[in-house]
Amino acid sequence: METQRNIEIELLRMHSVREMQVELVERKGLGHPDYIADSASEAASRALCRYYLKEFGTILHHNLDKTLVVGGQANPRFGGGEVLEPIYILVAGRATTEVRLRDGVHYIPFGKLVVESVREWIRSNFRYLDPDSHVIVNYMIRKGSADLVTVFEAGKQSIPLANDTSIGVGFAPLSILEQLVLGTERLLNNREFKKKYPAVGEDVKVMGLRRGSKIVLTIASAIIDREVSNKYEYLKVKEDIASEVSNLVHKIAPDYTVEVYVNTADIPERDSFYITVTGTSAEHGDDGQTGRGNRANGLITPMRPISMEATAGKNPVNHVGKIYNVLAKLIAERVYAEHSDVFSDVYVEILSQIGKPIDRPLIASVKLIPRDASISDIPAHLKNDVRGIVDEYLFNIKRITELVVNNQVDLF
């Protein structure tokens, strides 16, 4: 008889983040060096996944979650500057690079796959960063091999075994500040926004502070030097950014007093401004690394439980550092969607045990903050509903692999 999964559900006796006097939230946007590192890791992983699936019908072992972005050197100036030394991107990790078949060994062009996938990601997401002349993409991948017969025999096991002992964390819903920080970066990096304001670069970082009902947004936005002829045009772009974000504020946070600051390190009297040639601070000495940026919900949330695991670059089959963070977020969102009338916040933590089936975590913990503080326990029918949701997602855990490979879920 199949044993019951290890699921614990309990009330959390604490204030919701929304009731705290001080809340802090951050998002590192598309062109931030840490976001570039995450994206390079994930683009390379997905390229390998597609190749493995096409050639062998299964995703072979790999983990490319140690990418480093080393900033280059540039000389930006109003009207257009130049890149002096390219950005260096090093994708590091392990991958299956050869497969033993009955008729011999099949060598996988992993280097070409990694380099081309990273360059294509840059080409698709940046307007002024040339992946051929402004960036050097390299790799340091330790080689592994696989016997295809052995792989297929292992594949007959319906549920993969966890390759690490790790924690995944998720929560729902996002607070107003979290929604605003996330929405601000996505607004500034929206393709329609770029058409309207081509001077706004891709490197956008948003830091949000809420003190009671007052919100302060501090935005660092790289400005493209060739799109502004002088400091007056530059300052006008800053005003446009602040104006557009203020419009967003009225939609997301109409009941809050919000102050918006853009590029506060500028010193106009010294002609010191945040202008870039390529749209990213990585062009001039700002470095990045996989796992130092956003968590699986796209934010950095120090007021919430958080996992330090990088989701980017890890294989989507049995690396729980990736799978459980995505899974925890989806479970939390589903529980909140169905029971938001009773619970104000849902927190989910899932712990794996190396070598054990990933659908059988050592613990799947769901913590619920009740809207009614007088509630002393969770009614049995609600507890059963929540347990059923967790059990359903764990039963269908292999679906996470499909979502990741098909780019149907956000990872950072």
C-alpha cells in the first residue's frame, strides 16, 4: 500500500508583510549583470535539453548554474561612445558531453550549443549590445558521459530521484509593494515602452521601500548614450521614466503615497550621468553571477522566507534546487487562489532528501496566516483541501520539467 506523503499544514502566528511598518523589495532587471548571468545559465541549459531530447529522447544530466559575467570597459558619451573591452561571459558547470551507443560514441557539440544559445539570448533581448563584438562567450564545463542503455533503464523509473538535499520556497500573494517593484521593471523593459523611449536601456534595477502607507521607489536605469545628445535630453528621459512609473502607481497602488527617484547617483553639476553604450552596466566593470539575483517569483524579498538556491541553469529533471522553488510558488498561488477568503498569506517550503523520489519530499510544509486572528486551528475540511492541492502537485511533479523546457514558467 502506498504511504502518505509528508505534508504538514499549520497556522502561522505572525503579521502579514502587508501589516508590517517597514517592507523592502528589490528586482534586478533584464540587463542587470546578475540577470544576464542567470539568463546565460538557463539559455545554455535549455539548449542542451532540446538537443538531448532530439537526439536521445531524454534529458541527460547537466548543471550549468555557475556562470560568471565579467564586466568590460566602455567610454560612453552623449551622442554615442564606444566599447573598449568586451564583456566576458563564462558558463561553468557539468554536462553529459558524450553518449555510448551500440555503434559507437556520440559526441555532443556542447560548446557550440552553449555559445550560440547565449549569443541568441543577447540578440533577442538587447538592442545595443552586440553579442559578436561587445561580448566574449566562453565555457568551462566538466565533461561527463552516459551509456544510453543505462540511461533508458533508469528512465523506466517513473519518478526521478533527487540529486541534492535542498529547500524550495514559495509564497502568495504578492504585496502591493512587490507587485509595484515587479511591474515597474517590466514596464521599463516592455518592448512598446522601448519604442516610445528608445534611450532607456535594459539594465533596470528597482528598489522599493514601504513605511506604513508611503512607498519610495529608487530606480537605476541605464540610458543609451547615442539616444541623448546632451544632459538636457538625458534629464528629460529621467522625467519621462518617473512620469510613466507614476502612472503605473495609480493603477497598482492608488491608496499609497509614492515617491519615484531615478538615477540618484547622478551629479549634474559635474556632468556625471548614468549613460551607457550598450544598455547594461556590465559594459564597464559591473560583474554578475548566477544565483545572486531574483528568486523564482522574480523578486528579492528579504521580509519573506527565501531559498538561496539558484533556479537558473540547473537541470529540470531531478535538480530539486530548481524544481522545488517553482513547485512551491505554484502550490502557494493555488492555495491562496482557492482560500483567500480565509487566509491572507500562504507560505510553502519543500525539503528534498538526496536519492529519494522527488515526488516524496522529506517534508512539504504549508504555513497559513488567517485573516481572522481569533482562529485557533484550521478546520478539517480546509486542511484536507490544502493537503489535496499539495498532493496533486507532487503527483504531477514531472510537469515542472515540461514547463521549464518549454519556457512556460518564470524562473527569475
